[in-house]
Amino acid sequence: MKKLPLNIIIFMGLTAIFPLIDFLNGFFLTSGIPIPIGVLYRFFFFIFLLVMIVVAKIPKTSLTFVTFLFIAGNLIILLFQSILLQNPLAWIIEDVSVFVKYFLWALIPYYIYQRKTLFMSMNYEKIFIVISFLFTVFLLVPYVLGVGHQTYDNSDAGYKGFFFANNDTSFAFIVSITFTARALIQRLQGKWNFRLLFLILLYAGNMISLLLVGTKTGIVYGAIVSIIVLIRLLFIVRFQSVMHKIFIWLMSILLIGWVLLRGLSYAGQMIAGTYDRMVYFYHLYDGNLVRLLSSSRSDFFEGGLHYFLTSPHPVFTMFFGQGFEYRLENFGRLGLIEMDFFDAFFGLGILGILFLVILLGYYGAIAIKKANRSIYSYLFLVILLYSFFAGHVLFSALSSTFLGLVCGGIILSKKE
């Protein structure tokens, strides 16, 4: 492998350390220490990407067009909103901070696209294993030490350590366990060594972390991935020797037996608070499963839609939206739905949704093409579903970074 340019080394370093940044950011926020390390890091990463994209050759391709359209179009929407809605400077600054996070997922894959040949010479997936390891360590170590915070405020449900956002943390482990599972299956088919032991421990750490965080989506996803891994190992994967196959079968039988006899009990203890919380809200909502499964997002959607449709500027609002800080300041909790595509529509209007769908559609079209299908294609679909139903992807710095890296993987998987 040829020596990598300094800017790619910096990019990989900035990408790899973001679990540490989010851990420190949550630690400072929950400790009352006014150090905006997360904001500073994302802003620096954003500027770095912009500068590196501008100084490199910008090819005249469809990806260049849709990426430029996405960024320029949203900035024009922000300008029009600021003028017509007469937003104060503080609101404009808050909206700019939202766009910095929102643009990350578009800039990261374009940066990779410009340097595709160099990234193709690397083992790109390793970055996800490093991120998976760091997220697991930064959650489990505080848990073992007995410090950190519960997932849900004023409740003993779940555990998020010093990571600040519940859904973001769950999303991080959903992506992490997917790549860890893939790496584990690949290693089991090859030479068995200490790397295999590392991946087994990492997978167990990912699964324990999902149980600890305690979100409904995370727990279900972890269980489904574990079942798929088990089925693949028992009935699909080919191993280097018959002894390996026999060993896998024996370990699987022992593991299934342990899960049935003891594991379910341990898992139940870990998610007991989450279960109690769901039962509480089930009765509070009079058995309304839509409100329960959507975590009241259905209520927020109804209220948010009402304020959107009764805007004093109906035509402008429909096409250009109401912005983000404007909605929060005027409508409070109903200004945030926590379902990304609805938040994008209410915040950026029809035009904003159009820009979003065009760029997502570009990556989706590449991902679903048979010759290009990969783990990134699968995760792209998972991320879109998570974004639609649970939110906290497009407008979250942590999750937006993950989406950008996955889209970068789609670019690298594209056959020329």
C-alpha cells in the first residue's frame, strides 16, 4: 500500500476519535463544565472537509451536481427564512449549527469520492471496527465503575454512561454491531488467532451495550443480528476444517443452552427498567400501541403539522419551511418531531425535502444496483428506516457522521 497523504491520515484520525469526542462532550455537559468540545470538533471537521474538497480536483459529474445542489439549495433556504421570518442573529447562528451537522453526511462521501483510488487501497471497513471498539469501551468502562447516567431521565431504565443522546448512542451500536458481526464471520472462516478472540469479545460488548442502552429498536436489532449470525455460522458459512465446523456447532449449542437457562435472566435484569417504563406508558396511553411504539412521536407530529399548516406565511412555509430554531422557540416541544423526514419537511419545506431526496436517491440508486451491493447497501437502508421512524440521524452530528461514512462505502463499492 502506498504512503497515504497527510490529509487522509488527518481525516481517518478525525473520524476514528469521534466516539471519544462524544464521550467527553457528554461528560462535560452532564458535569456542568462549559467546554463545547463537541461543537468545536464538528466545526473543525466541517471546515477541514470544505477546504480539502475545494483544493482538490472537482470533477464535473452527477455526484458533484447533486452534492452542490443539496448544500447551495439549503443555504438559500436558510437565507430566505432569515429574511422573511426576521430571525434574530442568535436563531440564525443556531440554524447554522444545525446545517453544519446536516451537511456532514454529504461532505464526507464527496471527500472520499475525490480520493477514491487512495481509499480503495486501504481496508476502509477497519475504521468501523475502531469506532465500534471505542464506543463499547467508553460505555462499558463507566458502567463497570458505577458512574454515568441512565438512558431515560428520572428513571432506572437503560444506561447511556456519559454519551449525551439516547437514540444517537443506540444508533451508534446498531451500526457498530453490524460491522463487528461481518468481521467476526469473515475471521471465523479464516485463520483462528487473537484477532478472532478480539472480535468475539467486541461482538459480546456491542450486544451488552445495546441491552444496557435499552432502546426498543436497539434491543430488537441486536437480537435479530445475533440470530442471523448464528444461522449463517451453522448452515451457510464454510470453514477451513471440519474441526472448526464441529467446534462452532458445539459452542453454539452451549451458547443457546446458556441463553435459555441463564442469559435471558441476565438480559431481563438489564432491560427491566425499560420494560417497566414501556408498561407504564402503555397504561398511560390507554393501550394505544401507535403512541407507545412511536414514543409519542405521533402526538408530536399532529401538533407540529398543525403549526406548520397554520403559518402566517402559508405559501412560503410550504416551499421553504419554518427553519429549526424558529420552530423550537415558537412551538416548544412540538417544534421537534424526532422523525427526520418530517423535521426536514417542516424545517425546510418542499424544496428542502426535494434536495434531500435527490441526494439520498443518488446513493440509493448506486447501493441497490446488483454489482454494487455490499454491507453499505444494507446499512444505508437500515439507516433510512431508523431516520424515518426514530429520527436522530440527519440532524445529529454523531449519526450524520456514520451516514456519511456509509455513503462513502457505497462510493467505494461502486463498480466503474
